[in-house]
Amino acid sequence: MPIEAVKRETAQKISAIVAGCGSAGVNILASSRSGRRITVDSSPSADLRLDRVLLSASETDASVMKRTDHPFLEKFRRLSEGADVVMIVAGLGGFAGGAASAAVARAARALSLPVISSVALPFDVEGASRRAAARKSLELLADSSSITVPFENSIINQTMPNVRMTRALDIMNRIVVSPLEEVMQYADTSFLEGIARRKFRGTYAVTHASGLEWERKGAQSIVAEFGADAAALSRMHLFLSMSRGMENSAERLGEEVAGKLEGCDVTVWVRDAEEEGHNRIGALGLR
Ligand SMILES: Nc1nc2c(ncn2[C@@H]2O[C@H](COP(=O)(O)OP(=O)(O)OP(=O)(O)O)[C@@H](O)[C@H]2O)c(=O)[nH]1
Ligand SMILES: [Mg+2]
């Protein structure tokens, strides 16, 4: 299967508003360097305060919100003026993050803006009821999002068992915000046209490759990262930063990946690497 496209970085960047929802969302937002950032939480210092109006919005269908010109919609319309997309970060399982992310996603939908959500799910040790609450919030959020990328906080314990909690959360926060930053840094508005009115579940991975045939090694390692999910992917966006002057490499990488993922459209977004000889590949798989 041929690759869908190789797209070079252009000036037509996406204009995004990134909403950090709940305590974890506010923390995750702090590790983001791109986009127009707003906080949505119960704290008085939040840009959007979790109050009765926001709570009611979290329980109101986008179509009803639009039709009745819900007061939260009015607020959100002003905040999101000029944005092409609304991005949401949160840790699910608590109260604020679930309600705030649902309200923001529904308001964005009511304004016909695509939503990309990237969220953390509770550590195993937090218990079954918290994990069940997180699952419920995730389904609600995914119902109003064009792309939803869930991350298990527990992956940190599994991959780095000896790191302290605060450090683990810092690392997780960088990971959770990564797919959103990739889209903001690499993609143009054609990315958004491709996800409009869709509800994709996303998986994100990143790898580095260098040396001879790095394209083949990089493709192998990316596909391995997706494990059993790879077969179910319908789209793959690769965010490639590589040395200047290797024009054919992006195409080769895309073809290597496409060759391993039957029936999956592969798009490669390319930027020049800051470091010579250092090829970084971010991958957002959608199903
Ligand atoms: N990755 C990450 N996860 C966090 C962080 N803080 C909390 N969490 C996770 O997010 C879940 C929700 O926690 P909070 O964000 O504190 O809860 P909240 O949404 O503010 O809800 P309430 O404060 O209970 O109203 C927790 O169960 C943790 O698993 C953080 O800084 N980073
Ligand atoms: Mg909180």
C-alpha cells in the first residue's frame, strides 16, 4: 500500500487552544510549550472555574448546548476565538478533570471545532473504583473528541520501577502532552480536515533511529511499539525530525511502515532536526 503523503513543515500551522482540566490537567498543561493554554479547574486561579454552569455543560449534549446558547458556550466561544482545534489534557478518575474535560469537549463540538484529547488514567494502586470512574469519564470524553489518546499512568512503574512519584508524574506529564505538541509543531490544517466528524482512538509512541538503514530500523521499532494494536490501525501519522538534505528518507520510512501495516494510511510530517544525524520519529496511530 502506497503512503498517503509526505508533508514538509509549512507556515500554515494549526492554531490550537490547549485546556488543562482538573488538577492533573493543570500539571500536564505546565509541561506544554505550545498553543494557547487555559486552565479549567475548581481552583479560584483557574481561567475557567468549575462552577454550576460548567457542571451543567458537562451534562449537556453539544447539539442542545448550541440550540439553547448555553451560558458556558458563550464563555468558551470568547476564549476559543481564532482557534482551529481544541486540545484537552487531564488525569481522569477524580471529579474535576472528568467534568471539566467533558464540558470543554462538548462546547468545542457545539462550536464545530475538532477536539483532540490526551489523558492519563489512574495508577493501578489507586484502586478499582477510581479506575472505573476514569473509564466512564474516558468514554464520555471520547464521545465528543475526534481523537482520544489514553495513557496508563502505571506504564511509568512498569518501565521505570525505581523512580520517585513526583518524578514519575513529571515524566508522565511530558508523555501525555507529546502527541498534542507533535500535531501543533508539525501538522497543518489538512490534518484537522482528516479527523473532522470522526471519533478515533489514538495510540502514541516515539523512537529514535540512526546509522545505516535507519528508516528500516525506525519503522520496525515504531510498529513493534504498537504491539497487537498495530493490526487495527486505519491511519498512522509519523512526525519525523531528521537531518536536512535526506529528501528520500521520509518517503522510505513511510513506505517501510506502510508495508508492515496493511490497510493503514500513512502520512509523514517532516521537520529539520536541530541535531545533525539524530532522527526522531513520533507516531500517532488511529483506529
Ligand atoms: N500524569 C499525571 N497524573 C496525575 C497527576 N495528578 C493526578 N494524576 C492522576 O489523575 C487522576 C485524577 O486526579 P486529579 O487530577 O487530582 O483529580 P481532579 O480531576 O482534580 O478531581 P478532584 O480534585 O477530585 O475534583 C488521579 O487519579 C491520578 O491518577 C499528574 O500530575 N500527572
Ligand atoms: Mg483536583
